[in-house]
Amino acid sequence: MSAVENSTGLSPAFCLGSCLIVLTVLWTVPALADDESPIILLLFSYSSDHPWVEEEKEAFMQNFRLESPDAPPPRVEYMDCRSWPDGDYERRLLDLFSYKYSRQRLNRSIDLVIAFDIPAGTLALANRKELFPDAYLILAGMMRPGNNTTGSNYSLERTGFIQQRADPYASLQAMHNLHPQAGELLVLLDGTPEGRALADDLDDFASEFNGQFNLTLAEISPGRDIGSISRMTFPSVSEERDLLILCGLFGWEGDDFPANCSQIGRIVNPKSQVPVYGLWDFQMGQGIVGGCLASGRALGERAASTASAALRGESLPQIQNIFPILKFDSEQMEVYGIAEPALPAGALATSQDSPIQERHASLMSTLGTMLLSIVLGLVIISALNIRMRSVTEGELKESQGKYRDLSLQLPQTAFELDEKGNMFFLNRFGSQALGYTQEDLQAGLNVLQIVSEEDKERIIEDMRRTIEGSPQVRELALVRKNGSRFPAIAYLLPAAKGGRAVGLRGIFLDISERKKTETALRESENKFRVLTEKSLVGVYIVQDWIFKYVNPRFAEIFGYSTLEMIGKMGPGDLEAAPGELEKIVDGLTKRPAGENGFRDGVDYYEVRGLTKSGDIVDVQVFGSITTYESREAVVGTALDITARKRIDEDLKRARDEAEAAAKAKSEFLANMSHEIRTPMNVVIGMTSLVLGTDLSPEQREYLLTIRKSGESLLSIINDILDFSRIERG
């Protein structure tokens, strides 16, 4: 069997049959090429330092650059999911991706999304209309819905699946064949989607191994000490019937988790060595004997080829399959006495995580090339040495002259010292900076005379290390001849003659201005930090929908502490009404920051927030787009206007009550005036009629007085009516 056949485990006939099947199910994928460079996104389910992700990314980048050299570098996101995200975490991811990759922000849509593994693939597929409506999706490491998911309503247009699953069945079968005496098998799983898929697979075929060994499943979740498994009992384990472990831990991590898979066996059974098998290629070299292993590198390579083909507009099958490979570590095989002929057919025996069959030929070729290069290099170097020897002395003198001229003109303090620290060379700049003349050097000047008292011990130690061959860099304080001091950085290099260290040379770099700038910056930072920390106005910095900084007042407004908020909460956790923050973000991203700094500018918003205790608080928010830690962020202030709102409402209520009272008074006066004026007119009229009859002088005087008084009262009533009309407007 050839090396290629060994590396795939597939016969040529099978490969030909697979190709024919693929050709019958090809889907036509529209070309993604456009006048503009395509926008490509890599979405990884787990953190950047997960070994599986490292393999996927490295393989993808290498192959994608080879196949699509003109394509722009992809954008990369890590979901950092050790288990399928809960609702809050998933919502934050969706908010983040909606903001970063919105059509409005990019002025176009994402063209191609490559999502690796189940969490990323599920999120991209379930939310493609909101996140990536025009993108072609490549879902690597995820089974097509329908194969492992029922009732899915996902749109599968412009979607390709690269299916790869670990094969616990083949691993268990190989373990039984290699250890027929084993009586117990412990399978360790975690809560990742990959771990749950393995648990489902094991449930399907576990009964087939009942006659071979007792199968025990144990889920290791974060926070559970793996040492607790050592307290499990395995009744079938004896001198004749051993214990085996299948390590299916994919995303589990923690301080109490062993760094090497072989340590798991010692924790579970400290009395004897326990063979540990695995399911993923990244576990090779971590102490596993082997197994039927899925490969992150193979997944990354296939995803890169598929992405390049999609960019070229080629037709792609909707489903591609990558099959795991039986692979074993030859060093672990030797530990447990497993001979290579005992391995299953088509299995690979590897050393140092490298397949022997795959690397043997290339290694010999590489060694031959290296040997030829070394021989040719030695011949060339020898010829050059013979030719150059005649001119070396002259060039050396010329080089020394150039060095001395450069040192003399250098705008920094250049110096040379002997082994005892006596200075025998100081350039012009150094003489001016330190105040010492050439006569001072001739009279004897030691470096300790120009170094501050507190730095003398350190400079003596640095000189010793430099003369021994280790260059040193030290920040210290230098003392001028007049006694004044200034900060400097000393760069010390060994000086040799005839292969022996005879002293050192170096440069003193004056950093007075830098120190002044640092001091001013530190004072300014402290000043503004004090102002911010003591401010009665809340201050915040938001990046990726997470609070990167809040001052105590901001946290107090919402009833939290700064420790509870910074790095753990986002604006979405403080919303009283959904959608208010989207309004703010849209307003900030659609216009440059600082365009309007007044209260009526669109940088200011009034929103309602939710405190820790569940109360509603009214907040006036100011925000501006800025750069924080080299990335885009929103910085702003928040003012609690709850009390002001309450006062405004009280004033409005009091005003309404006063206006109602005034209106009632006016209506009362108007009504009363009408009711009084009517009988008064009657009195005046009847008095006038009586005055027209025969009356005695005394009676006439009385009636005239009545009429005059009535007319005066009527005039007052008319004035009251006029006042009421004025109040009513």
C-alpha cells in the first residue's frame, strides 16, 4: 500500500466511486468575485489557543494563501465556547456580529463565511438572514441538518457542509483488539456540542460491546475535579482484566485538569499504568496510544480549498465528507507492548506526532538537499576567505576610522571603558553633556564618578555581565561634573581584542525629555482619573458590547459595583426597553463623533435603564466613537435625571392644578357677576320708575341715593366680568 493510501485509509476504487457520487450531486454556486475585493469571515467555535482551532486555522491560512494568493486576508472571530452558549452569551455574540458586520457599517455585505465546528456553524446557519444574508456559508465540522437534526427549518441555499465526526466505534473496536484482556472501559466526555454528539453515538452502539467490557460514561464538566473519577469502582478490573480509558474531552479546560492525557490514567488508577486512547488528532503527542482520530488540519485544508473554489465561482457539492484515520503513537505502543503488526489494517504508526510512512521519503530528500547546500556553502566560504584575507586588514582599519568618526559626531554620549571602568574615550556630545573635558579623561575618569550613588552597585554588576559577553541595558541617573543629575539609558556592549574581552563600549541616551513627557502624561492621567473617579457624572467605555471601564458613579446609577460591571456586563444588561441601544448605536455610527457638542445634538439621548434591584432609572447618555486599545469603542457619560424628571412631573402637576383652580375661580366670578348684575339692573330700573312719580323731597332723596349706589355697584360688577374675560384670554 502506498504512502498516500496509508494516509487516507481509502482504496483507489473507493476514491473513484466517491468522485462519481460527488459529480452527481454538484450544486451550482454563483461566483463571489466582484469588482470589489470579497469580504471573508472565519468564525471559530472555540478560543484561539485551543489546539483544535490552532490546527484548523493554520491549515486554512496556509492552503488559502496558496490557492487564492490575490484574495484579501480573512477576518477572524473566536466565539470562545467551551459549551454551547447560554441565551445571554449567544445574544451578546449576535449583537456584536450584527454591529460589526452590518451592511450599513461595511457599506456592503459579507461575501463568504467559513464557520468551524458545531457552535459556530449552528449560529451562522440559524441567524444567516440577520447576520450574513448574501454570504455563501461553508460549515466545516458540522453535519447537514437532517442527518443529525430533525425539524430544522434552516435555509440551505448557498450553503456547503464539510462533514467530519470522530469515530468512537472504530476506536473502541481497536482498543478491544489490542487489549482483549480489558474488563473495564471508562469514556470521558465533556459538555461541548462535540461531546454531546459523542454521547449520542455511544448510546446507539454501546450494547454491541457489552460482551467485551463494561462501558462507563463520565461527563467532566468545568468545576468538577477530575480526581473525583478515581473514587469510581471498576469491579471487573483485576490482574487479568485491565482498565482502558477513551478520552473524549474536546473543549474541557481548567487549572485542575492535567496537561497530558497520560496523567488521566494515573489519576484514575494510580496503582498501574492505564492505556488512554483518544478521538482527535490534536491529542497525539499528549499521551494517548491512538484511536480513530478526526483531524482539525484536514478540516482546515478542505475548508480552504472549498473557499477558494467558491471565490472562483466553481460549482461545489453541498456535502463533503472527511473520514477519521486510525493513527497510533509508536512511543506509547512501546510502553504498552503493542507491536506494529497488531494494529488494524490501514492504521498509521507515528512518532513525535509525524507519520513515519509519510515523512520518511521527504526527510531523506530534505537531508540530501541540506547536505549539498552545506558542502557548496563551505566551498564558497573558503574561496571568499582566501580572497578577502588580503583586503581584511585595510578594510578593518577603514571601518575602525569610520566607527570612530561616527562616534565622535553621534548626538548621544558614546564612550569606551576598560575592565575596571576607567573611561578612555568620550565623544564630543558626551563631553558637553557631562561637563568633562579630554584633560579630565587623561587625568583619570571612572564611570562610577558619573553614575548616581543609588545606581553604582547595579552598573558594576552590568559591567561584569557585559565583559562576560552579555550586553546590558539599564536605566539610571547620571551626574554631571557640576553635580546636576539627569536620567539616561545605558546600552553596554563587550569590547574584545584577540578573542579576549578587554572592556566595554556603549552609549548613554539622555531621556530627560521623555521623562518630562511621561511625568506630564502620568500627572494628566492621574488628574483626569481622579476627576473621573470622583465625578458626579457616570463615565463609561463600551467595546464589543462589553463595558471596558465604568467609573463609580456610573455603577452607582444602576446599583452595581465597578467590579460587577467591568468586563462582565454590557449595555444590553441595563436596557429597560429593548431596542433603545440600537437607536444610540445607529445614531453614533451614521455620523462623525464631535460634529455637535451641544445638548440638542444627536450625540445625546435620554433612555430608561434597569437597576440591579429592578427599578427604572431615567438616564441622559452622551456617546462618541473613539479608539480604545487600538480598536473602535464608544466612550461617553451618563447623567441620572430620575430626580429631575420627578421634579418636572411635580411642577407640571402643580401647574395643571393651579391652572384648574384659576379657571374655576374665573368661572365662579363670571357666574356670580351675571347673577348679581341682573337683580341690580332691576333695582336701578324700578328706582328710576318710582322717581318719575309724585314723591316727597325726602322720598326722592332716598331713591336717588339707592339708584346712585346701585349704579356704582353695577360698575364694579362689570369690571369683575371684564377681569374674568381677560383671564380666559
